[in-house]
Amino acid sequence: MTRTTGGIRTPDQRLRVFVSSTLKELAAERRSARAAIERLRLAPVMFELGARPHPPRELYRAYLEQSDVFVGLYWERYGWVAPGEEVSGLEDEYLLSPADMPKLIYIKEPADGREPRLAELLGRVRNDDNASYKAFSTAEELGELLEADLATMLAERFDQSRAQAPRAGAEAQPALLPDPETGPLPAPLTELIGREAEIAAAEGLLRRESVRLVTLTGSGGIGKSRLAIDLAARMTDAFPGGVAFIDLSAVRDPALVPAAVAQGLGVRDTGVGTLDEKLVMALRGRRMLLVLDNFEQVLPAAPQLPALLTTSPGLKIVVTSRSLLRVSGEHAFEVGPLALPADPARLAPAEALRFPAIELFVERARAVKPDFELTAENVHAVARICLALDGVPLALELAAARIRLLPPAAMLARLDRQLPLLAGGARDLPARQRTLRGTIEWSIDLLTESESALLAQLGVFAGDFSLDAAESVSQAASPLAGADVFTDLSTLVDSSLVRQHDRGDQPYFSLLATVREYAREQLAGNGTLDVLRDAHARYYVQLGARAEAELKGPLQRDWVNRLATERDNLRSAARYLLDQRRWGEAADFAWSLYMYWWVGGHLGEVRDWMEEPLASGDELPDRTKAITLYFTRSITLWLKPEEFVVPGLSESAERFRASGDAGGEALADVSLALALVSAATPDHDTAEEVLESALTLVRSAGDRWGDAMVVVTLGRLAILQQKVQRALNRFEESLALARQENDDLSTTIALHHLGWAQLLLEDVAGAGHSFGESLRLSLRLRHADGIAYGLEGLVAIAAVTGDLERAGRLLGASQALREQTGLYNAPTFSFHEQLLGPALAGEFAPVLEAARAAGREMSQDAAVALALEVAASASVAQPAQPAAVAASDAASPAQSAPAESTHARGEAADR
């Protein structure tokens, strides 16, 4: 079987993992598998996610043809054998998978009731040379195994991809860092219907070299977003630099559009330099497509788009908006309704299905009522429903979602009575927009009082929200007697008024922009918007308080991912508190999520928030003043340390002390010490006194995380004083403390510093191991800064072992990663450039520069795989001094540590 494109498309355009299993007995395991796949930013291909109008065998055959990896989950059941078939669908999926497709097989044990035919199938699977075969006992264990195996399998294939990679100057370009906050194309759960002509026309327009800004216009619910997603998916071949989808529906302030674009690109707002500058750097030299969805609410930001296109020659932008942007270079593309029959009176079912509006209604109706068929008896009513709804896709979906309750004739009767009244209520809206609003109101009229109240309350959320958040906000705001939020939310999902997206093993929900807009209007109209916003802010403040302790320890990665999913709501809560001038609550909220802001690269944004209380002129309590001073001073401690940072951090520490917060005082002291050694005249003695005081504080409080941060900073100070052995001892102590806490971030920091001390003492094998482990943990945490530091450490390993080719490639890759993620314009704790200085200035410079250029074109995954190869080879390598390196005193690792060239971004030791 040959994998092809076309036909029935899988609901994504990313690397696809086909999951085969029986559905009911392994339902929990399928959810766990899906979560593991999505954590790696791959796309799960699962039968229940697909389109229903196709026969099952045709569907999974098409999905297999387009998949890249086969995952088989088996327990006791062999599966149903359809009439006329010799094998079950379960075995058929395995047999239809291509022989060369990698297969990961997982068998659940114990299985006392395993059916004989499944046992026979598993016996054959064991003999498949392309299959990896493992046992598991719980859904959680399966998720861990699958995530690890997929990561390993991908890494093994990077060597092959490097062997086939294009030469320098070819089109291949490094991919942006994948993490929960970047903007991959959404993976629709259903196929696009009736838009073939529009897709072809829009694609033809966008492929023209002179066309760089295309605006898809049309009324709400007309299908602009879905058209943009499929258009972008079809054009990935034209954009080797990547495609990013950025949903602006949660952005209401036009000034925040650059931040949303930066977030979608994986660009960190560290507070150093403007986001506009970082976007230009991230897009430099890349041929890339941005999809900006729901632009109509931030139209004043439109002039920024031509400016971005001017500075980024390889960039193209697709915008969806109800209104034109009216900027230079814009090409408008109007998206209209789906085609409808002119006269439905004599339509036969087969003829009716040729009209996309009717096909969409029927397809969505089957999703909720699988036995629904278009017949001679109901075709006239269905056609008239589609005509009444003007062929607007969202209106058709909302109506079709009610097919279980209302057969077509009954639905038509209700629409005929109610829709003209509902749609006529807002004459300032376009006709199709009035139809959609009328359909939304018609759908809401079919809800119970508590269901309708819940939908309005959900309008307070920005972006995705959890079930727990919905329950908390709804019940705190205006609880109705007997209301069951879970049951009511399920009804709203079934009615297509709320969308559900699973993240890991947890369900998350969202409202389409049109529905959210309607819901917020209801809250404003009934006077409860402020009450709901307050309940919303209180929930997220409480969430921050719960997360604070667990962001330091074994649950760190889980919390970072969860908070990333709800980041729009975190911002909304902070904005509400600041707008209400509730400075203390805003500061406490920011402080509780400090670790998330750090790892996620949001400290620049938080710094801007904390400037507001300081500039308010209000008298701030000690703790509030301490927090605001810390956030506004620590992240730029190397810029104006003497006149701005040192006084501010000194006061921050004093205010923390006055409020009884020893941990906050210690953290402020760590940043203060780093500022002291970053001054024009470094003050090492005072810095050491401050750190020793901080150490006493954290140890008195039993704070091992803080202890690890202070100790690693003392090690940094020893490096600056050329006391490398003392530094090594400090870094080993910090590492032991971090491991006791099972904290990924503090462990990676300690390992990175330890690696440099080991290298300076010429322990190349130890340094290679430390840098490699630090890199792996940073990947696990998706910490861009840590990944860049890991690559840079292994640049040094390659350099001191005489491998200039790999050193140059890793140097180029690390530089590209820093540029693409906004981490390029601050000093770093890394000596790799000093080690390569002689080679860059000597006769081997052309070799190194060619390797660096090639490294800039590597994907991040390929660069990481190469770096880990260097780390592994370090265990058997000996320090070398090739002519290129030996030409300078900097060739000796022990002489490479600069006296005053390091910094931290205000944290204890951000390397």
C-alpha cells in the first residue's frame, strides 16, 4: 500500500500516529495514548476523530495511507468481524499498515480472558521486524511508555534525515520550538465540505509571488477560520520556515497583537528589547506563513502587518476578519455561504447531497444521530432548513446538532415560526450575521434555564477553560437551585455551542468567537458581567495559589503545561485585577506563578503589569512593593545595575523582610548579588555577603529549592573569581538539592553550571554527561533557554575534542534557536564562543563558518540529536588541541572563563 495525499484527509497536517485498538475495553488507554502523542506535538489519527460519511474500512484504510507511525493497543478482545469479512477491523488495520511503517505495539497484562484469535494475531505481531513490542498494566504506564518510545524513534531517524538533508543554501529551515504555547495548525475533527473552489482560488492567489497579505472576509460563522486552516495545510510545501496559526479571539487590546504573534511563534518576552524587534529577528531569512484568525476586534493593529511584511521578505500572512483591514498590499477574498438549491421542491436525496449546504447538514446530523439518512420523506424539509439558514455553516451545525430532539419537519416548523423574529432584532448587522445570531438564539431557546445561564456565564472565559473552572465560576456567580454544571456543559457541547478539546487526560472547552461575543452581550445586558469577571479572577488567583508550591518539584512539567493551556485566562484575570486597582491581589497572583512566567518566557509581560502599581502613586503595602520592585528590576539586572537595579532590589529584599517572606527576601538577594557583579566595577565581596545571608534564610526556612538556587549562584561567583574547584563543589551540592526536590528546572540549571566547571577542569567526559542531561531535561520541560544552553555547552565539548564540523553546526543551530525564540540579545553564562574564538579568527575559519551556516538550517530536532551524539562521544573522547584551537591561549578550557561576562535574568541562576 502506498501512502498518498488526496481522498479522505486525516484531520491534520503534522506527523501522524495511527492508533489501533478495540474502542470500549481500551477507552482509557486510547485517551492516554492520544495525550502522549499530543504532548510531543504529533497528531493522533483515531477512528473516533474522523469523518462519518465514509464506510469504516474505507476510512481507516485512507487514514493508514497518510499516517507515519502505527501504534497497536491490545488486551483481551479480538474485535467484531463484519458480515462477509474474515478478520476483525482490529486485525485488518494491522494487515493494512504498510510493511515499512514503524510499529509500536503495547499489550495490556494480565489478560486472563484473551480471545484465541487475538492471541494468534499477537503471535504473528511478535515476528514483525518493524514492530516494537511491550507490555503495560495501566493507562498511565502506557502513556509514559508511548511518549518515551515515540521520542526515541524520532531521534533515531534524525541521523537518516541528516544524511538526506539539503546542502547549505537549500530551502530547509529550522523549525520553531514546539511547546504548548506555540501556534501549530489546529487539527479539525471533521472534513471540509463544499469549499473546493474557494480553496483552489485562495491557494492560487497566495502562491503568487507578489501577493503577501490575503484577508478572508465574511460574516461570523461563515467558515473563514476553517477555510484558512485548510488553505494553510495545503500550502505547507511552500513555506519551509513553517506555518503558525494565531487565534486572536481572546485579544481585545490592539496593542497586545505583537505579544500574541510572538507567543504563536514561540518568541519569549524576557523583557530585553521590544517584541517588534524580536519578531523581526525571529522571522529573518525564513519563508513562513502566519494565519491571524479573528482580526476584526483588533483592527487598529492592522497597520503593523505591512510593517512586519516589509522587514520580513519571506513572510506571507493570511488574515480572517469580518471587515477588510484597508492597509497597503491587502488582497481581499470574500467567503460566502455554502451553495444551496434554487428550488427544493423536487429534489431527490441523491441530487440534494450535491449541494454543499445540505451535505454539511447531513454530515453533522449523522455525527449526533448515526442512523440519520436523507430520504424522499425528509429531503424537502432539510433543504428548506438550509435555505432558511442561508447556507451559513455554523448555523447549519447548530441546527443539525438538534436532530435527535427535532426531526427535520419539526425543526423546520420551529425555525419558520421563530427565526424571522429572532433574526430581525439587529438591523445594523448584515443579513447573514442576523441569520446566525437568530440561529444562536433559537438554539438557546431549546435549552433549559440552567443550560442557558451557563452558556452566558462561559462568555467570561478567554480561550480554553477547564471543567473545574466552569464549575467554580458558575457556582460562585449565581448558583441556580438544582443546576448541574457538568450535565449542562455536556448539553452545550452536544448542541455545538461549546467546543471540547482534550489536553492530556483532562477535558478543556472553548466558545467560538461568535458565540462568546453573544454570551458576553447577555452578561452585559443582565448586569452580571462584573460579577462573573470577579468570580473568574478569584478562581485563577486560587489556581495560582495551588500551583505555587507544585511548580517547584515533580509536578512542575504538568503544571507548566496546564497553565500554558489556560494562559489567556491567566492574562484576563491579571488584567481585571489591575484595572480594578487591586494592586496587592495582582502582585500576589503574579508572584504565585513566578515559575510559570519564567519557564514560559513571560517575565517581560509580567514586568509591564507590575509597572502599573509602581506608577499609580498609591501607597503600596510592603509585600506588594517588594514583588513589584522584584519583577521590574531583576529581569534587566545587567542594564543599569548601579543606579536602577541595585537600589530597587535592595528595597525589594527589605520589603520582603518586613512582610515576613524569607523566601522572597532570599530570591531578591540572589538577584541583588548578580547585579552587584554585573556592575561596571564588580563588587564580589558584597555579593558573597548577600548570598551567604540568603543561604541562612532558605536553610532556616527548610526551603531546598531556594537552597539549590542560592548555592548554584555562589558557584557562579566562584567561577568569576577563578576559583573553579570551589565552584564545582557548589554546583554538585546544588545538583544534589535539586534532585531531592525532583525539580526539572533547578536540576538543569545545576547540571549546566556543573558542566562548565567540569570542562574548565578538563573533565570532558563529565562535562559531556552534564550538558547532555541538562539538554534532555530542558527538552522535557520545553524550556527554550535551557535547550539553547545545552546546545552551547556541547559546542564547547565538540571544540575541545577537535571536532570543528560538529562544533560549527551546533553553534549555528544554537544561534538560530536564540534568534527565533527572542533569547538572542542578553548576556549568557556560556564560554563556548571564547573556545571557538581562535578558530573563527584563524585559517580554519572557512570550515567553521560553513559548518555554522549549515547548522543554522538544521531543525531543532536534528540539532538536539547531533548534540546528544556529541555528549555520548565525550565519554570516550580526549581533549584535543587542533591547530585551529591551539592557536590561542583560549584553547585551554581552564583559561576560558571570562572574569565578568555572565549574568542571570533576575532568577537565582538562569544559567
